[in-house]
Amino acid sequence: MNEDPVVQATGAVPDGTGPSPAADALSHAGALLQVRDVRKVYGEGHTEVVAVSDATMAVDEGEFVALLGPSGSGKTTLISIIGGLLSATSGTVRIGDVEVTGMSRRDLTRFRAERVGFVFQSANLVPFLTARENLLYVAGLVKTPRAAAKSRADQLLEELGLIGRAGNLPEQLSGGERQRVAIGRALMNDPDLVLVDEPTAALDTAMGRQVVELLRREIKARGKTGIMVTHDLRMVEYTDRVFEILDGELTHVEEPSTLGH
């Protein structure tokens, strides 16, 4: 928990002037994502490890925010709970009008396919499928008619500058191209929420900037909500707000311009 119980209970910023942006977002209708008191504990007794400690945050519809922290800080665990890939020990996650933490495994699988898009650190493309087929695969999870799915896949590949590479396997693409395919796959089913885990980890700085700028543009253009996990201060300038996490605790929220680059 936060060292100051007033901060923990009320969301007050360190100078005590009022609620943090996260706490304020929880109180109005613009918050697409609401995370309340989420905790993730592994083991028990003397082997207990608290990966995420009572995290509370909210992200508005149309926002692209960063979850910033060093390796092992709990940021990937938290984003996995938000996306329903991990279950929380306690607390709630609400996406739109759905409380994700209360769903059955079957319903959660369907919900993720329809309303949450993922971009993983290593692109995580199916190696034996072409760029186009990787997009069509996720459309098949929600039974989109084939013709409509192919049209949407080609539209996304065109927008991402990849239509000429649509028939290439992942091994025939550069690292940046693979991440662009992953972005297209995340957007394929028109999700409400896009979750991005360290998208620049395997890229050089120039390519990393291009990928994050592209992510922001695509999320904003479609009115989606996006969260990017990163440890790289250079990438947060493309986001609207920055949630900092350390040792499993969400500490405070910053505007990107207030952080050193």
C-alpha cells in the first residue's frame, strides 16, 4: 500500500491539494476502464509474494496512457489482470459496463476476443501464418464472415503500410513490420481497449518511436482506449498520462511533459 494512508484512501496527490487524475476518473462516465483495489498474490505464508498491491486506476475512453516501471515492478501482471489473462486475488476490473473479474472463464474468453486487443512484447505472431492470415485468425475467433474479415484485414494492412507484405510469413518481416502486424491484429475485431506490453523492447530507438507513434495514431483515430506498459521514458511522450508503478504499487500519475526524457 502507499506509505501515506490518506493517499491510499482518497487518491490525494502528494501535496494534498485534491484527488489524483486516476481517482477523479473513477467518478465520471468517461472512464472506459476502472480498476479498483486490485491485488495479486502468489504463494502464502513465508513464500507469499505480492505482485500487485491494491491498484486503483481509471482510463477514459479515447485516452492512450503509459504504465511505467522498471523490470519486476508488476506492470505486466497488472495489465494481464486488466485484460483477463490473469485472475486477481482481490479487487475488481470493469471495462465499459462489464465487470471482468466476475466473469466465467468461457465468457471471459469471448469477451477478450471481442473487446480487448493485445500487442505483446515479441509480436507473438503465429509463425506459419502470413501477415494477412494472422489478422484473419483473430477475426475467426468471433466468427466474422470471411469476406468482411478479409476486407477489414486488407484495410488495416494498407493503413499500416503492410499491404505489400500481406503474403509474407513473420520470419520474412523485419521487427518493426512484425510489430505493425501485431497492431493490426489487435485492432482487427474493433476492440474497446488495446493493451500493449513493451512494444519497443526488441526495437532500436528510431523504430520504437515509429511503432509507438503509430499505436497512438491508430488508437486516437478509432476512438479506442489504450494502455502501454513500458520501462522506457523516451516513449511516454506519445501518451496522455503516465501511471507509475514500483514494487507492485501504483504510486502516482504524471503528465508526460513532467517526466525527464
